[in-house]
Amino acid sequence: MNIDDRTFEAVKAVIVKTLGIEDRASTLDASTPLFGSMPELDSFAVVVLLTSLEEQFCFEVDGSEFSGEIFETVGSLAEFVRMRTPLPVH
């Protein structure tokens, strides 16, 4: 998995804020399981989280791209975001 630290930390911050899990923020790493393991992340929270990530990182998710694998771990979600984030202009 090729996740840069800035993307990972930014995705983690969105997860923490969206799910209201500030007290557990320091325990999240790339291998932390998400959907099915985190009670706060129900189907409604998935939609809210995805919308928050789209707004934060300026991309849109096509319905055909959406799968449960994206929300398997914090790292898989960060990698998904990294792959869809427009490259910065230098």
C-alpha cells in the first residue's frame, strides 16, 4: 500500500471527526478495521464519511467505484482517497 503520511493523517482526521471518536484517534493506524468492526460506522455513517472525504479532497465517487473493500481498513480508505485526489500543481 502506497499511502503518503499527509493523506493518511488527513483521512484519519475526517474519520475521527465524522464518527465522533476523538477519544480513540491515537489508536487508529493503517491496519485498523473499519466497516463491520467499528460500531460508529454504520451504513448511514459510510455515506456521511464518503461525502466528507469528497468535499475535503475535491473528488467524486462514481457508484460503480463503491465497494466494501474501500472501508475494510483506515489504510484502504486512505489509499482509495489518494488514488482519486487530484495531483497538486507545482
